[in-house]
Amino acid sequence: MPFKIIFPAPYQVTDIYDDNLDINIVLSNGDVYFGTLFTLKNIRKLMINNNEVYFWSTDMLIVEDLSYQSIHKIIETVLNDGYFEMAFSKIGTIKTVYSHREWKEYADINKIRSI
């Protein structure tokens, strides 16, 4: 299924191998999903810095890196493998999530964008 990726906060990844990033995934049917991508190195750093014995996050997907190309490939793979709705949470539709932007349909959204 075709999809578009939106970054709720600007894409400000300084190290694609050590960071995390919130994303919204907009499917061509108009559904919008939320998730956070973490690199393994970032999880390890967060655990060490916070002296934690475990780490968890809702709607989390652990990835190798956070480059634009990898993010697109990751979402495409998760969709094709059938795990998409287990990894991410539906937060609404284009009309409900982006009503402030007056987006009504899939075609109103650029391919990858920060808002």
C-alpha cells in the first residue's frame, strides 16, 4: 500500500546511528499511524544515561539507522511483512489529524515532510 511519512517535529537527527524519531505514517486509504523509531545504539545510551535495567516505549520500532532512505525502506518492509498495525498505532485519518492544515486526502500531502 502506498504511504507517506510525516515528521511531527522537524527532522533533526544528528547521528543516524544514535537517535530516535517520531513519525506519522499516512496510508493511501487516509489512515494515519504514529510510531517512534529508535536505533539500538540510542536505546543503549538512554539506558546507561538513565541507569535503567530495561527500556520500553509504545509504538516503538528498533532500526539500524535513521536516514531518509532507511526510514522509507523500513516502513515499506513492515507493511509488506504484515506487522504494521502491531508496530504502530492508528491515531486517526488525514481529515481528523491534519484538519488544521486543511488536508483532506492523500494527494494533499507531500511525500516526506516535517510539520
